[in-house]
Amino acid sequence: MSEGKALKPSRRLAIGGLGVAGLAGLGIAAGRKADRGDGGHDAYFQGLSDALRRAGVAQPTLIIDRARLNQNIEAVKANLAGSGLGVRVVVKSLPAIDLIEAVADGLKTNRYMVFNGAMLGEMSRRKPDADLLLGKPLPVMQARAFYDQGLAPSGRPGPQWLVDTPERLAQYSAMAKAHGVVARVNFEIDVGLHRGGFPDAQTLAHAVDLARGDPNLRISGLMGYDPHIPKTPSPEAAFAAVQKAYGAARSVLAEKLGADPSGLTLNTAGSPTYLLHARDTLANEVSIGSAFVKPVDFDLKTLAAHTPAAFIATPVIKALSRTQIPSLEALSDLMTFFDPNTQRAFFIYGGHWMARPVSPPGLQYNDLFGRSSNQEMLNGSSHVKLGVDDYVFLRPNQSEAIFLQFGDLALYEKGAISAHWPTFPVSA
């Protein structure tokens, strides 16, 4: 071939080149995300939005839907029908007295579980006739403060203090003796969560012996928490293991006390597992809290009969047609090309909550821009219909970690904000 003659690509090479280009194009197309924007609020969230606007709500607010709350109360009653199980309302998950009373009245229960000294004090003042069980072992200093402040109900048993070790049992005994009271103690048992508690029958038996011979203490029962069950490879096997561990602990009480322990508080479960215990359990009561409002972390098969009843609403402060990342402005179009849901930027009032945007559909956080507690940026495509002063709705991931961040809860009922429910003072 002469040097002056141009080289011609072969047909095979040309077809191969087109094939590579085609595959690259397919790869780019496959890497693009789908546009999730779908207009504005649906009828439900538009109803919430209209109610908030009529009520003049212009700041981040946590809403409780009364109808949905009632549906969840009815779901618990239906699921527990015929089981004979009592319900203990978890205060930390519903930290507003009106909310707690709505649930307790609906279930006709006077049993509550509390998790810190502040809420123990609140419940003791507001509900002096309540049966209060601690949901975690408190430092003995906090138990001492309870009696120092005169919070123990006169002429009635005090709280059921949770104990998890012989050492803590001894601390509570000394505290009770110093205050001239007989402290009720409930034994935390490890039924598979492995977060402490008496790990086996032998160690529990030793603690029961110590408590039986102590005039400052009175044994009130057992507490075995099992939220791990739905997250295990085999929930059925995990539940069977929980029942085996609970049965061994119950046998210890029966042997040491010389009587059937069914008259004591035999507490178990939590929102994720109460339905399992409704079918078969060795306990006589279940603790339920978050299931009544169903935050995101409780989207579980065992709670399929429950519906979300709590939402965060917050106004849009700024609505921009284009998202720009500081110092990376030139990449904005490329970012939008690969993810059309990043096209628009909405800055909301407040933010950085443990929550997921739910309405309008298609909103998301931007990891490059980062989170903000002042003016959180949410992204959406051009198909998201949202402007300044419109509301964004988010679902909390949890309840106890979030409900105390917004002041009074706004009660949504029959298309309007019908009441404001004060929350408990902020506490950890």
C-alpha cells in the first residue's frame, strides 16, 4: 500500500465502532435515574395543607391525624382480641399527655412504660394512680431523686424499677432503705436482643434469691424486650427462642416464689412484635407506643394493619428553578442529566430532622450540598409543583427522637387543626 493512499476503515471495524458507541450510550442511559416528580400534593396532603393555612401555621409543626390515630388504636384492639394480654403504653414514643390519654382511654389501660426520670416525674404527677414500669434501668441517683422530690404516690405502690444486675439490685435496696420505702423491682431478662439484662436462668435465680430475702425490695415481675425478631433471618425461629428464654425465666419465678407468677407483671414485646405475642406468648402484657403513630422505621409486616398518623409540615422559604452546588456550578447540568430529580432546589423552614420527605412526591435530600437545621435544601424535578409558602410534608423515622422538637403537636381532625397538644418538657 502506497503512503499517499488514504486508509479506509473496514465495514467490520465501522460496525464494531458503532456497537461500542451504542453500548456506551446504553450505559449512560441506564445510569440515569427516573424522574419521580408527579405534580403537587394528593387529596390527603392537600387537605392537610389547607387546614394548616387556615390555622395560620407558618413554622415547622408536627401533626397528629386523629382519625388515623383512632384507626391504629382499633387495630391494636382487633389484633389483641381474645389474647387476654394487657397493653402498657410507651410514654417516650408518645410524649404528650393528651396523646397518651387518647391512646390509654381508647384501650382502657392504666399501665405505662417510662424511660427517664423526667417523664417518670411527669407521669407520677399527672397520673398518680397509674402503674408505671421503667423501660430501662435508671442510675440509682435518679431513683433517689424521685423519692427526694416526693413523687411517690401516697398509699400506693411506687414505680416498678427495672434491674439488670445483682449490683444494681443492691443499689436499689440501699436507696429504698434510706428512704423508708419498699421498692418494687422488675427483672430485665435477655430474650435474644443481647442488650444486657439477666442472661440465663442461673443468674436470674441468684438475683431472685437476693430480692426475696431483702425487706427493702418487692419482686414485681419480668421484662423481656424483643424488637430484633422481625430483622432476623428467621423471625419464626427467633420468636421461638424468645419464648424459650421467657419460659425459663418464668419457671425461675415460679420455683423461687412457690406460686404461679401470672399475677405479676410479665412484660414483653414492643410495637414491632406485639402481634406475634397476640397469637401465643408466655407473658401477660405487651408494651406498645410507636405503632399508634407509625413512623418510617415501623413500616414492618407485623404492623401492616397500622397507618402513618404523624407528619412534619414545614413551609417552603425559597423555590429555585435550578440547583447549584457551591464551587461546582459548572456541574449542575451534568448532575441534572443523570438525576432529573435534582433539577429544582427548595429551601424549607428548618430541617435536618430524622424524617423522609413524602409530599409532594419526588423530593429528596442532596448529599453534595449537605444537611441544614436552618434552611434544609430539598431537590425535585421540574414536574414537582411546589412554590414559596407551600408546605412540604415529611414522615418522621421515629417518634421519641422527634416529637419533642416542634413544641405543641397540631391535631388534625375533620379537615381542620382542632387542637394543640402540649408535649412534655424536653428530655433525653
